[in-house]
Amino acid sequence: QVQLVESGGGLVQPGGSLRLSCAASGNIFSINGMGWYRQAPGKERELVARITSGGTTNYADSVKGRFTISRDNAKNTGYLQMNSLKPEDTAVYYCTMGVSNGFRSRDYWGQGTQVTVSS
């Protein structure tokens, strides 16, 4: 079994920054892609950013130039650096990873961390 634990959410003023972390633990042989999604009240969950095992990234248009996704493979950890935050970035943020135990791969999700952007 694999667990993903997110941290780093909180309340921040517009224009501020936050750094989210997602640490994986458990029966891990390798981690493939990683991603961050978010879900605002009354809205569907949407992709924010993702990064492949080789480091290729892509972002939602709404966060391009403001958010940066990265990963530390040695620590089995992913990050989402969020700058120039806007009220519309307010949501619960979830990380996901494709994890292999050496025999098969499956996707895992974190429990979510609240990000609130408000003055």
C-alpha cells in the first residue's frame, strides 16, 4: 500500500505565495507521473499541473507563469510552488502519483489540502 500526504496549504493574501508538498510512502519501486488537481466549491476537479518521470511539465492555462511543479525522486516527493495567488485559486488541492511496486502500477491520491486566497 502507498500513502500520499500533502502539506503546505493555508490562508494567504492575494499576490502571496504558497508551496505545497506531497510525500509518498509505502511499497514504492518507482514513481511515474505526478500531478496536482484542485476542486473549488460547486465546481469539478480540474488539472492544475503535471510532471512526467522525465521532468516534462504542463500546466492549466489559468496558472501558467505563476505555478511551478517539481519533484524530488530521491525523496518520493512532489511540489507545487504557487506565486501571485488570486482569489480564484481558492480550492482544495490534491496530489496524485502513478506508483509502481515493481509488478504493477496504479494511481494514488492524497487527502487534499485547503488553499484559501483572501484579503
